[in-house]
Amino acid sequence: EQFDIEGNFADVVKHEQVKNLVLEDVKSIGKKAGLKGFEGIRKIYLDSELFTSENGLLTPTFKMKRNAAKEKYSSQIKELYEN
């Protein structure tokens, strides 16, 4: 399926069609992996900023700094769990 979406990466990840496409793909992978309904995701947030050690979201060995990510994205996480 193709979409007429133009712009840079930051513009593309904000587009609703892209969010829906990524969400459906993740749901499909979860279903194939045998996840139960309550284990799947219902909403997704896409950000154009990559996780790097320079911005404090990854360690030098490329492991996610969970507390830093939770702090940075706390408002987005809260919004995803509302409703």
C-alpha cells in the first residue's frame, strides 16, 4: 500500500496514516507471536528523535535507559493510557 506523504522524517512520523500503519504492523506481529488481547498495544506514539547515548536515552553499549525514557516521554505515556 502506498501513501502520498511527503516531507522529512519528522513530518512523516506525525502523519496519522503512518501511525496507523505502524500500529497495525505491530499488532500483526504480536498476534503471530501468540500474544493475548490484553498483552497487545492499542495506541502508539512515534517520535522523530532517535534514541542515542548523546541525548541520554541509550547507554554507551546501546541499552535503553528506561528511567530517562520514562521521564522524557512521561506526558506521551500518560496520554496513551488515558481513555
